[in-house]
Amino acid sequence: MSLILPTPASPLKIGTRGSPLALAQAYETRQRLGAAFDLPEDAFEIVVIKTTGDNRAMIDADRPLKEIGNKGLFTKEIEEAMLKGEIDIAVHSTKDMPVEQPDGLALDTFLPREDVRDAFISPSLSSIHELPEGAVVGTSSLRRRAQLLNRRPDLNVVEFRGNVQTRLKKLADGVADCTFLAMAGLRRLDMKDVPATAISTVDMLPAIAQGTIGIERRSDDTLAAEMLAAIHHVETSQRLAAERSLLAGLDGSCETPIAGLAEIRDGRLHLRGEVLRPDGSEAINDEVTASVDDGIELGQSMAASLLKQAGPGFFDWR
């Protein structure tokens, strides 16, 4: 049976948050779908949905995200709109997504992965290795905070949230000596003027699924499923199967410092993982390799190993 494709009169509705990065990701999704099916832009409608996380982030700009809630802050309203039929698909930064989707929804389409590395942002320094003793570092990421303090306990890490422009202004105002963003976001926004230096994944292992756009749909929507299959990137999916399985096994959330990266090397899937105490006082690392088809089992096995080494209470604040 042939597909009844969307038209300008009956467009496919793409749900997204309203940040510049979220919109850039939605536009990329629209472009890829349009190219795959030879459809004009107006066969798609971008629907901006404000989430709880967006509202609270504006109100509590200096309050740690862990005190506001978890990853569902940035997806709940979008997923509710999809379940109600108000949108057809939703475009997300996969690193913001819980490992389990609500009943009736599926997250099974991923676009080709961008640069996975973190970016070091400073108006006067070019790398984390140049930070002087006692330097003030701004970040809202528990992972980055813990990783930095594990390597450099002398650093003073302060809460630092907001969009790229807000963070750059804070740096210019002397609130901190440096901050961090994801290289993928800078690339997708074409922000070549930002003083950014990519950090090696050896120095700072990235967040699970960093650099990946994930597209969610209703489980019973066959049109969306068939259209999305045309833009799905298999290698990215294989890598994320291992990373998100690791995250699930560790019961990861915004309150847990976890890092992980899966790469395909010589036809094999290589997974690195790291868990840290929130204060950075201890880090546990692991590396494993398996068949590219065994990503889920690989992540589960690593999670069990890391939890066994960590012991009870490892993630407790002290």
C-alpha cells in the first residue's frame, strides 16, 4: 500500500521546544524528510511547545536543575501533545530523553550523530589545561562538575545556566573564567564566532547520547514510522543502544554524574563508561568491546560492573 504523504493542506506536524538549538534540529528533520520524499517545506508544520523545564529555567536561572526535577522536564508537554494528536512527531536532543518512553510512544529514529565532544568556552584561555589554580568555572551539568573536580579539586565550580548568548555575557562580566557547551550545538547553530575549543573525550567523556537528534512518534502511527525509517541512521542507533542501555542500568537521571560513549571501530562496538561521586572525589571507569548487534547487552553488562565497583551510596551528595 502506497503512503499518503503530507501536503501543504495537511502537513506533518513536528513538535519541538522553542530554543534556537531545538528549532535548528527541527529544521534539519524537516529538511531530511522533505529531501527523502521530495516534499516542499510547507508540507511540514513546526509546532513550538513550551515545556516545564523551559518555564522554570527562565524563572530559576541560577538554580541547579537537580532541584527542579529530572529529564522529563523537557519532554512531558511535548509527549502529551503527541498523545493527544496535536503533533505527529517530536524532535529531541536525545541526551535529554528518559530511557523509557510513555505508553503509546516510541523513540526509534536517530539522525547522523554530530561531534560528541564538549566545548571549552573562555574569552582568554584556550583549554582546560590552562586554568589557573582556583579558577571559577561555570556549569549547570553535574557530569561536567564532577569530572572537573575529580581532575582539578582546586577549581571553584559555580552554577551557570542560560543560552549561549547569556553564558557569553556572564563570561564577559567576569562571573566565571570559563564555561562549557556541546560542540554539536555550536555546529548546528553555526556559531563560528564563539571562542570554543573541543575537549578530547579522553579528558572529558561526554554525556550519554550527546550530539544526537532523536525523533519520537506514536507507536501506532504507520505513516510516521515509514517516513522516519527513510532518514534513520543505523550506526548512530547501534551506538545509542549501548549508551542508553548503560544509562538505564545505572538508573541515570539529571541528578547522576554519568558519562558514556560508544564507537564503532573495525566493525566492533567499543563502549567507554564513567560514573563519579557528585563532589568529584572518586571516579570509576570501564571499557568493553562486543559485536555491533550486542549493544544492549554490552551496556547492561557495563552498568552491572560499574555499580558493583561503586557500592551503595556512591551517588549520594556529601
